[in-house]
Amino acid sequence: MSGLPGPAARVVVLTRVDCHLCDVAVQVVESVCAETGDDWTTCDVDADAELRRIYTDQVPVTFVDGAQHDFWRVDPTRLRAALTGTRP
């Protein structure tokens, strides 16, 4: 994927401007990552034509360790489990 940030952030959330679901997803990711100590970042899906083409109908999209984890909503229990290696 051309627009995803590099490996520095463990969690990446594809977002877009004026997206309520994106705002909620970012809040969940921020909260869970504060608990686990993991780095996270956002990436504007509309800033990259390839990302927009692939993910436009799924935004927000959450990635953990470079693999797609969730879209539309972020379940904090599932995200925490993915980051800590435990089962939800």
C-alpha cells in the first residue's frame, strides 16, 4: 500500500475529514493504545488515490502490524487482544 505510514506505528487508522465513525474509531484506538503502550497514527484515505480506491467504502479502516484488523467500527476488546496476544 503506497499511503500507509511505515512500520513505526503499530496501529494505523485510515480516516477522512468530516467522518463521524472515523472520530469514534480514533478515540477507541487512542484509548486502547494508551493502555497497551502501543504507537498509533492516522492516515487520510483521500490523500492517496490507491487507498481511496481500495478502502473508500470501508472507512475508517484499522490496521494492526500492517494487516487489516477492522473497518467501520473498532471493537476495543478485539483491538486490545490483537495488541496483547490474548483472546477476547
